[in-house]
Amino acid sequence: MKIKFKLLLILLTVLFVNNAIAQHHNTQTSTRNPKKLNYRNFVLPGPHFEMGLKLGGANSITDIGSSQVGEQASLFDIYSRGLMPALSIYGRYHFGADFAIKSTFTALMLKGNDRWSPEIEIVERAKSFSNTLYEFGLVGELYLPRNYANPKQDFRFFWIDLYLFTGLSAFYHEPEVRGPIIDEYDFEILNSDDIYNNYQLAIPLGAGTTLNLYNRWTIGFDINFRYTFFDYLDGFRRPYSNRNDFFFTGNLSLGYIINSDPRRSNRIARDRVFRPKRGDRLVGKR
């Protein structure tokens, strides 16, 4: 819950600053033309399909590497040494200006080690793990609206789209746990064949940014937190464990728009911002 709250707080802060800057610019520009222009509707006017690659890093919050004896790892028990690679391919379909659906196949690695803990008793426990995950996810994306009262100035100032997403994912994993057997409870877990399933579900939650280039290419960044429903992402558990294990990724993306509806005529943008293109003239005459 702390991670979701922190992500929400960061996003709200970005939106507040963005809105404050927009209002400042609008107060300094002429109000002779009350019409508003939506940047996204001009650049990507209709439904379109996009495919791309994502490259990023993955990390986890598990029982191994906790910073306090007798407690599970917290939000602050995320170690830079636990950052591992993540690679994804994705397909995204935009229904229009504000909504999209995206499917993603991701391969990533996770690892953790008690030696990273500042607590000597945890260090002496000497447990570590590594895990490779293969995940298929399907999420819905909500793009935040961007309307501007003065397109000639605001087009140059605002150029990044923001979006939120959530959905469902399924992944396969097979953790490898290393270290001495701590007690009988640990022995039973290590020697049990059915204490957890290698196939699991998760709920992705996150936010991202995307920038359109030349109407065909997109670059972006997103943070994707996965809420899981089990406590064996590291293959390790203690009797006091009362919370599931989680993992998250941060990704840079590069996409290509395969097809899209023809560019719609937009008189405000054509007359005041951009030089008209051939496609704009043809569509405008229809």
C-alpha cells in the first residue's frame, strides 16, 4: 500500500505543476480566440495500432533481505544491488484520444540477498535467491486530457502525454533459494512440492509518459508495480509472514505506429501552428 500511495502522490504532484504552468501561460496570452485545441487529437487523430520494445530494470520486495528481525521487508528494503534486467515486447491499440489497451510479454530476473541487510542477525541468516519470470499482461490505459487555449504557444511547451494503467497479468516463475536450512519450518518449505504454484497472477498498477515523433514513432517511460497473491516469489517464507511478495519494473520504450486513421483536418492547428500538409488539404476538401 505504501508503494501505491507513493506513486499516486508523485503523479498528482506532476499533474499539479503541469496545470499551474498551463494556467500561467494562458494568463499571459490573448483571449481573443476561446477555442481549445487538443494536441493528441491533432497528432494522433484516430484509432491506431502500435508495436514496440521496452528495456528496463526489475526489483522485488520479498522476505529475503529484510532490514529488521522478525519482520517482512518494507518499502525501504529495496536495494540497488537487486536491480536486474527486464525486456518486453508490446502491442498497443488506441481507441481514440483518451483510451488504449496494451498487451505485453515480459522476461525479467529478480534476486535478493540477506547480506544486503543492515541487521547483523539477518546477514548471518545467509539466505539468497534468484528468479526468472515470464509474464503476459493485459492493461487498460487512461490518457490525461490536454486542452490548450493558445495553441501557438502551448504546442511548443507541452509535448508529453501522461497516462495511468491497470489490468491483469499471468507469469511463470521458478525461484532458486540458497543458504543453510534455518529450522524445521524452513525445511518443510524447501522439501514441499505443492506449497506454491509456478504459475501465478498479478495486478499491474502504474503510470507512464509517451512522446509522439513524426506521427509514426513513440518513445516513453513507465513504472509498473505488480501486486501478487502469494508469498513465495523468493521461494522463502517465515512463520510471521503476513504479506505477499511484490515486484516492479521501470521501462524505457520505443514504438512504431503500424496503421492509423487518416489525419483529420484541424483548421486551428493548420492556420495558426503548422503549415498545412497535403493530407490535411485532401481531408479538408472531402
